[in-house]
Amino acid sequence: MVTAEDVLSIATEAGRIAGLAIRPEQLRLADAGDAGALPATAGRAVFLGNDSRLHLQLADGTPLMLRLPAGTEPPAPGSAIAVAAAPG
């Protein structure tokens, strides 16, 4: 399996920029102390019926989007959050 680190390593060695797509359902809100959690800032949440999509920005400026299950209260825009890979 090719990891994100593999892609970035190859791109860096070749002097190229790499892009990586992550599906919103593969991410989750996390506690700042969780293993692998990355600090981020919450953006707007968009309600889609069965769930919501939360727009966010990592500390380095990378934009991401994650899926919030139905009934999950989204964090306020501008609040400090953490994001991690969803289990599985």
C-alpha cells in the first residue's frame, strides 16, 4: 500500500508538488492529544440531509473537508479543532 508519506517523499526527491485526495468520510474530529491528530481550524458546516460536511483548514493552511454523522453538532467556525483518520 502506498502511503501519503511515500507520495510526498517521492515528490520531494523529484522536486515536484504532490496532491493527495482524502474522502470526507475517512476523517473524523479528534481530541488534540489523540495519536495522529492534526490541529486545524473549523470552517463552515454544510447540512446534506443524512450528514454534514465540515470545511476546515490544517495549521499549515491545507484545506480539508470531513463528514459529520447526523446529529453531530458542528464546531463553531473559527474554533480550534483536531482531525484524524477515521478507523478502518
